Amino acid sequence: MTDRVLRLLRTRPDLAGLAAFPFNFDVGRAYHVEEVHLASGASLEPIAGDDTGGTYFLCGGTAVLHASSEGDAVLLADSVEEALEVLVRLPEWCEDLTAELDEGGLLAQVRAADDEAREQFAPELDAQRAALITGLGLPERPLTELLALSQSAAGRTDPDHVLLNSHELCAYRLDEPFRRPLRDVVLGPGREALDRLRSGDPAAREAAAADPVLRAGVLRAAQYDRRGDDLPLLRFLLEREDATRTEWFEERLLAAVLVASHGQDADVPLLRSATSGQVTDSAGAVQWARAEEMKRYGREVAAAGEFTWIELARRQGRIEHARVALIRMLDDTGPDADRLRELSRALERIGDHAQAARAQFNLLSLQDTAWDRASEAYVLARLERRKGDLAAAGRALERARAAVGAGGTAPEEAVSQWHRRGLGRLITEQHLELTLAAAQTGDAELARTTMAHSRLLLGVIRKESVKALSGLSSRAKWAVSGLARRAPDTP
């Protein structure tokens, strides 16, 4: 269903003209300078433009996002009606408006800006504003409320309204004041639960005992808000971590650090178990805790690595928060191989194979040895295939073959004995997976070509092929047994 105000602007040329000038919301410019989409995958419709090449978008059928032609984007309002209220009553020429102003101060600042607008380009501003407000049926709410509405919307741009360039996959920028640190988002539940635990709430204790993700948040909150009387609570958390022994050993280690820092003899048996014998007495416990704090568990929240919060966000099910944080980190990452690798793997874990492939492509370009080029190329092939770009996956596998010297003249630095090492199996497996994917999508030429390379790779492996096949995935084995028989012979 079309928004009421948007429908009026599209059917009433007089109102559309007033919105376009002087308020710079032109429904006749409903297009953008480049192809874009929302990181969240929600619908995106250009509904108006401004005279600088910027565009107003309808997100998910309701909210209004403004994107400039220079790469900035911010959520303006939760509806077209609210967006027009902001643009008409707090127009773009009203700069430096802050929430610290009361209604009188805000009104005075807007009037002063309006006076300049009347002198420079809009002598009929008052009549134009009144006509548009009446014609669209906009409410006359206090300016302070309207400004708060606009700033609240801007603060909710991330994570659901992040705009991406569809070709390069980079995110449009958002001013720092409107970006809430991910650590504050993911620490929120832990801080709340910690307060309840400190108050002796039995329900909170039961919840923490049963939920390892909640415990992780509580432990992180306690790490940065330490109190002398927390030892019984910390001991309880460590007992739960030591008893359950989940894959998340980080929390068990953190809980042990927090307990050990108190240096109590009674905690030594528990600490010995939790630290696999690293702690054997109370004095050693304090020394061990200090050493661990120096390495990884300090008291300053700002010093923690961003991947700590990304992983916690993923475990909490805040996938969009994790995705946006990773995308913005990737946008800011230069030729740093270690960071690109970590970004690629983290993006793959949350299922964003397109962004992971973007990171992996940059990572591959930084590799100096044939082994590393082959290793990162086969990962890129996997990501490209999973994102659905089979041709790009084929190009990545071509780079992997070139690196190991398979199927052609081997470069001097090619990987020696690749066919007898795990790398050969992994590259071969990706060829078979791509063959299967191409056959399933009807790309016969790609399936035929990739299958030919698969046969050559398996031929080189020869006697090692049995060992290689034993490690292949079930899908790859099916590709070998089924597609190999059906694929046309190649010279």
C-alpha cells in the first residue's frame, strides 16, 4: 500500500512542486547515481531526489533513507510523512541544530535560518510552507519533538538500513555520532543480567546457569565492571563454565582470571581444574591472572578487539549487527593480510559469502608464495560458488591451478608435490563442487570444462587418489561417481 503522503505528491503536481522547491524533495528525480541495495536485503525504492544528486529511498515499504551522491546515507524518518515534516519544518538550511536547545532556542535558530533563505532564494517561504503543510495534512508538533524524532531515526541507520554500492559492496558512510558501538549493543544483556545477579535475583541465576551465551555476556560485563564483593557470583559462573565445558573455552578462561585475581585458597581446586593445572596455589593464581590480563583480559572495554564483539553478536543472533560491523571494518582495511583473512572467515561464518569473497579477493592479491596463492584461491572459489557466481569461482580455481602448476607449464615457484599434500585434495574438491553446481544450474559448458580439469587433477594424483577421495565431502564423492560418468570426454 502506497504511503498517503507519497501518493499525494505523486498525484498532486502543485504539492509536488512545493516539495521540490524550496524543500528539495523532488519526486520527479526518483533515481540514484549508482546501483545500490540494503545490506539487510530489505526492499529499497527510490522515491525522490534533491538538487545535489542525492536520493530519498523507501526502505521496507515504510522508512525513508537519504543517500548523498558522495557516499553518505542516513535514516531520515520512519515514514514519508515524518520525513516531509522534518524537511519542511527543519529544512536543510537550518544547520547545527542540537538536542540541547529548548523549544524557544530551536525556534529562534530556525527563524534566523529562514530569514536568510527568504533573502537568498525563497521570498515566499512562509506561504509555501503553510500550503505544503496544509495540503499534505502534516501535524504541527513541537520542533524539539521533531528534532528528536529525526536524530532517533539517524541513530537507527545501523544495522537495518545500511546502503551498499551493488558493484563494489562498500557501505555508504554514516557520521560517527549516529553509530552505536557494537560492544554497547552486545554487552547490554550481560550488563542487565549482571545487575540482576548482584541483586540476588534467583531467576537471573537460573538463566545464567542454563544459557552459555548469556553467561558470556555477564562475564564480559564483569570484566569491565569489577567489584570486590563479586567473588561468590564469579565462582558460580566459573563452576558452570567448568562443568559444562562448551567449545567456548574463552569464557572459562575469563571466569578463571576473574576468580583467580581474588587470590583465595578455597578457589585453588576449582582453578586447577579450569586452567588444566596452570594454577596450583593462591599466590600463583594472582600472578597467573595478572599475566592473562596483560595478554588478553584487561579492564578497559575500548581495548578489546572488535572481533570479540562480532563473535558475541553472532552467538546472540544479532547477525545484522555483526554483518554491518564487519562490512565497515572491511571498508576501512588496507593491504593487511591477517586482518583480511580474519574478516573473510568471519563474514563466511555469518553467511555473507559476497562480502567474504570481497575480502578474500583482496587477500589473494597480497600472497607472495605459490602455496599461499593456491591456498587462498581455493577458498575464494568456495566463496564465489556459495554466493552464486560460478564463473568467478571458475576463475579462482584457474588461479589455484596456476599456483600449483597443474594442467600446464609449472612456474619455478610452484608448490612441490602438491598432489601428495592436502592442498591438492582441497583444490580438487572445489573443482568437483563447482562441476556439480554448474550442472545443477544448467551451465553445461562450465560443468564440462571444470570436470575436465577435475579429471586432470585426479590423474596427476594417481595413486594418491584413493586417499584423496577418502577425505572428500559426500557431495564431491557423488560428483566423482556420478558426473564423471555422465560428463563428455575431453581430450
